[in-house]
Amino acid sequence: MIAMAKSCIGGFSLFNYVIDDEKGIEILRNNLCGETPIELFQEMKILQNLNQNATNKLISMVLSPHVADGEKLSKKQLQNLTKEFLKELEIDTNQSQFIAFMHTEKRHRHIHILLNRVDEKGKLLKDHHIGKKAQWAAHRVAEKNELVSAKQMRIDKIRASESFEFDSKNLRKEMFRKHLNVMATKPNTMEKYLSEMLKKEIKFIPTINKQGDLQGFRVRDMESQTEMKASDVHRNMGLKKLLDSGLFFQDDNFNLSNPMHELNQKSIQNFKKELEMIALQNKILLESKTSETKIVDKIERKIIERSTFRR
């Protein structure tokens, strides 16, 4: 469980955001009888007007249990946790004016608390280091109730990050291995390359800039649904390196920036030269075979002529 807290002016927009029946439910309040955001805002304003020296007369807090804890905790348990949290901050839940509203529209349930800093005598509740105090208060409440604490959440986050880095590294290696296998088949065109990579469960997603030009690719591993920049997998999988390798766009499906267009045209010209060279080699080979055939035929005729003469 983690918590955030800060002093603020506490305008109507904050009340309107927090107190919303479409987002969740109210779980706790004290010294308030209003029902709508505007009524609650105006009710707190009555006490706040007793102190004309301060600017930030409201403390806005968010108490956020771990996702797993939030799903299993009842409304009553959440009410008790909120009370314990406020008591850890040395706030009198029987005297202070506040409302706690839980947002449930997302899987990660969290409690917004709007606390009036001004009491009935016009005195201000101290807010010195309120952010740090809220963090430690949430940590102590979590440990007391055997919930996941902020410290444990940080440890889990570090472990998850390390695990992701390891998995990501292995995934990039596997993606690049598939790239090398496809390149070994000499696909020539970019369309053929992308098609063959898709057969290997690697989808290339075009990245288009503001000018409408293709500036690169993102790749998605279809099995894990992990997505990253193609050049982050390996620099040879970036658009420029693919064009440098001799691949080219056969169809005009994408707009290319001038540098990329020049690379594409260069690859097309190299491919045409390659085809011309192959055609020339085939012609020479054919002519060579024809010449050899003529020589063999001539030798065979002479052998036949000599054989006939001897008879």
C-alpha cells in the first residue's frame, strides 16, 4: 500500500473529480452533510473562511492498496484502513472535516481523501512534510494489517524489472535469429522480407512521421505480444540497415523521405544490375555450351568419315 499527500487550494474542480458516482463510492466522512461536489466544496469553504492567512487550506491524499489486496478487501475493511491511516498522521477522525471516496472504475482501486486543514476555531492543521509522513503512515498500516507495503511493492517492481530485462534480452536474440534466417533466403524485396518474418510470428508495424513519411518500424512478437523498435532488437533490423542490405520496396505502399528514397532506388538499381549480370552469365554459358556442341558434332563427323573411308 502506498500513499500520496499534499496541501492545495482545493478548488471545486478537485471535488468534482474525486466525488463522482460513476467512478466509485463514498466510504467515509466526518462533519459533512452535503451530497454533491458543489455542496461539499461550499461546506468546507465555511470553515476555510475562518482563516484568511493561509492559501492552501485543503490536504488532498490518495491511499492506494496493492492491486491484489484491493480486490479482496471489503468496504468495511477499507473504512478501517482509512481511519488507521489518518490516525497515523495524527488526524482526529472524530473532529476533523473530511471525506474519503474510493475510485473503482479501474482494476487498481484507490481512495481519495479530501481533508479540511481549518478547524472550527480557524486553526490550521500542520502540513509540514505531509507527503513523506503519508508514505510512512501507509507503510505502517500495511505492515500492521499484513498487506503489501510500499517497501515490498518497490522490491517487487525491481524484481519484475530485472525479470523483464532478462526476458526482453532473450526475446531480442530470438527475433534477430529469425531475421538472420529470413535474410539467408535472400528475399530481395522488403515486401517478401516482411511477409517471411510474419510467418515466423514477427510483425513489422510502420512508424509514420508528421510529414507522412515512413521513418522506421516497430516489431511485435505475436506470441508474447511484446512490442519494441526494430532497431532496438538489433541495429541491422532498422529501416536504413535493411535498405542498405539490398532490400527494396517493390510497391509504392509507403512514402519515403528523400534519404530513404535514395537508398531504396539504389537497392533497386543494384538488383537490376544483378539481374543483368545473371542474364549475361547465362548467355555466355549458353554460347559456350553451343560452341562445345558444335565442336563435338564436328569431331563425331570426322570419326564417321574416317571409318567409312577405311571400309
